[in-house]
Amino acid sequence: MPDSGRLEGTGNRYEPYRLLDQAGAVVTPVALWFSELQAAGKPEATLRSYGNDLLRWFRFLWAFGVVWERATRVEARDFVRWMQVADKPVRMHWRHRAKEAAGETVALPEPRVIPAPGSPNPVTGKPAPGLKYAASTRAHCETVLRTFYDFHCEEGTGPLLNPFPLDRSRRGGRAHAHHNPMEAFSHERQGRYRPRVPNRIPRRIPDALFDALFAALRYNRDRALLAAWVSTGARADELLTCRQEDADPGQQLIGVIRKGSREYQELPAAPDAFVWLRLYQQEAWERGVPRGPRLPLWWTLRRQWRPLTYHAARAMLLRVNALLGSNWSLHDVRHTAAYRMARAPKLPLTHVQWVPGHAHLSTTQIYLAAGLEEILHEVRAHHARQAERRLAPPAPPASGYNPASLDVLFRRPM
């Protein structure tokens, strides 16, 4: 697929992202939909995620010379089929992109040698990402494109029919009609081309492996970050955007801006997290890191001093993974925090729901189930007990029975 067009971040709070075509012009229908999403209160991260899906779709249309408002279900079906067989693009490093923009000849990076798709990591047991688009990525893209065309069909600025229709069995009637309030809501607005996404067990980091991960960190800043993530259960971005005044060691609270509601919420953290935070702050201030209550809490380790971003924190974890041979992610730390709190016998589940910021209690309930490591351990122990039971000699008969009568009963030789 030609790498035409791009999604550009503007830094403008009223237009944070815009989609540009091959000539660098703004794609107007996407800009109108982004304005609608902003009016509905969607955060900037949502616009960026939706913009990447739209960029993939528009590149497909541009490659075949199809205008977006004249796209039919034939193009939509072929696009979904293409995502099933196409490899994910190999991203060029930002330094190489700058050279390419300057007109210099740049060789594309060699494809990374990765394990076979679905093969488990020997340390974590997590399957390796494949070369193809995941089912969750394809499902997200289908939903975004169907909603995009729904908006323009209602406004009269798009095609008469949505190229991404609903499933045939879901088109007629009202969604959730005659719903039983005692049962959970089912997916009644499912798209026809939406793939089936398997239910996955959230991956937590076992205690022994978490200790190894923590010991492999080199700097107090990274230790403070990991300790704060695993004790507060906050998302990676939520904690990275904290200010210095948001950390309250006296009350053992760290304030974050929630991803969905954008509300300020103070989360309790473990005392160890504040110990590592104090060590990091003392070292940083001695080196000249800016100090002030309204300034960011997390900074880079080298000059020029810059606020720590998500990509920098992820690179820190990738270096540790390369050292340990693991493939943990930042979101696995959040799963670990939720597992630890949900399995605590004296912590109510409603309290656990409040800490990670789950909108529904059913989301928190998935952490009550045993993790994959526990399931494997218990099943292996079951097989060991069965083997010991087969090898054990039979128990002697209870006293009071005549041995001759038992021989006749079990047909033993006399």
C-alpha cells in the first residue's frame, strides 16, 4: 500500500489532529467528523486513534482511485479482506524520515526477526505479536469506519448507503428490544464485516517475575515509576502527566487526570513508591531538573530536560525486556495492580473498581478469576496427584471383615 497522506498533530486544542491527503491538503470530511467527536467530549487520544484507522482506509481508496463518498460495500469488503492478509507496515525511524524529507536516499530498515505469530514467550508465556493485523485492530477499524459513514449519511454529505453495514440479523428493529434486565446486554449493533475478537485473560506479572523486573531497572526514576504504577493501578499516560504538586507523601496520594472522564482523581500509593520517588527527585534536583509545583513530575535523565513521554517510558521497559528475555508491557503492570487488589480478601470489589477507574463492575470482576499462571500450576498439581494415586499401594481392608469373604467378593484366587 502506498505510504500517501499522513495524520498530523497540530498542537491546537481546537483541532488537535487533521488528516492530510497526498498533496498536503486537509481531508474535509474527516475534519468535520473530528469536530463532531470533539463536541461529544472525546479526548485527543481518541481522535488520534480514529485518525489512524481513517488514514488506512483513505490510503486504500487513493490507491484504487475511488472517491470516499462513492465507496460501496465492494470496496469495504475488499478492504477488510486486505487487512486479513496484509502485513503491518515497517515503520521508519524518525531520523531516517527527516533525511528522506530532505531528499536524501535512505535504505529501509530490515524487518525485525520476531518469533512465529502466537508462539509464547519463554519467560512470560505471552504470545508474540504477528506480522498481520490483529483481530482487535481490524474490529476497531471496522467500527470507526462504520461510525464515520453513519455520521455523513445522517448529515447528507456522504453516500446514500453505509459501505460498512450492520450484520443482516441486526439491521431490523430496535437494538436491545425486549431486553431482560436480569441478563447482560449483548452486542446488537455488530457490523457485518466485524471479525470475532477472542476473549483474553488479562496478563498479570507474577511476584517472582515482578521482583526480577524491578531489580533489572537501573535508575531510581524507573523504580519510582514502576512502584507507582503497580500500587495505584493508573494507566501509563495518567501517571506520566502528573505534576510535582500531585504527589502527596503525607497522605500517600498521587493525583492523576483520568483518561475517559478527564476528571482529577487522587489515588492511594504504597509507601515504597514515595521512597523511590523521593530518591529520584533528590538526584534530579541536584542535576538541575526544573523544580516547581506546576511543573511535570517525571523528566528525562539527560539534558536538555524534557518531560517524560509515553514512548520514552515504553523504551525503558523494552530495554529491560531485552535484558530478561521477556515481553511485558506497561499495561501488564496495570493488570497486576488490579489482580493484587481484587484478590485481597479484605478489600471490597467496589473499592477496587474505583481505583483503576472502571466504568462497570463487570470489568473489575474479570480480575477475580485465576490467572493463567495459577491455572497451569493447579492443573499440573492435579496431574501429579493423579500419578501418585495410581502408584500408591491399595489401602488394607478395614478390621472386622473376613479375608475369605473379601476374596470371594472380589473374585481373588483362593
